[in-house]
Amino acid sequence: MNIKTFGTDHISTYKLVVNNYNVMLDFNGDNLTKEDVIDIDFIFISHEHLDHCESLINYDVVKYLKDNVRIFATETTKKI
């Protein structure tokens, strides 16, 4: 397994490669680039705090996600 960490101070996002799938654990940080997210297959959001999912809402990087990326989150998080 390969793990890459993104984030500064209170922002932590992890990209894992598991069985040839690219997985992001949480999705935040203005330091994420097109190259960081273009190959993502799955995104898991741990909980509804914005420091774990804000890039899905407020950053342009989301436009580089694949059309078929699957996002997993609680119902509360989905409401955000």
C-alpha cells in the first residue's frame, strides 16, 4: 500500500493506493492539485466538519475528479 499525506496544521487528507484503486480519506486543503485528484476512484469523508470535506465544496479542484468517483459519507455530511 502507498500512502501520501496532504495538509497543514489542522487539515489532513490521505491518498492511498489499495488493490490498484486510488482512495482519498477526507478531502480538504487548498494545496490539492489536479494531479493529486484526477485518478481518484473513491473518497471517504470521516465526518461532517468542513476541515474534512471543504474541497468538495469550495475549491476548484473538484472539477478534476472523474465522473464515476464514489463518495462515501454519513447522511449528516451529505447534507452539507
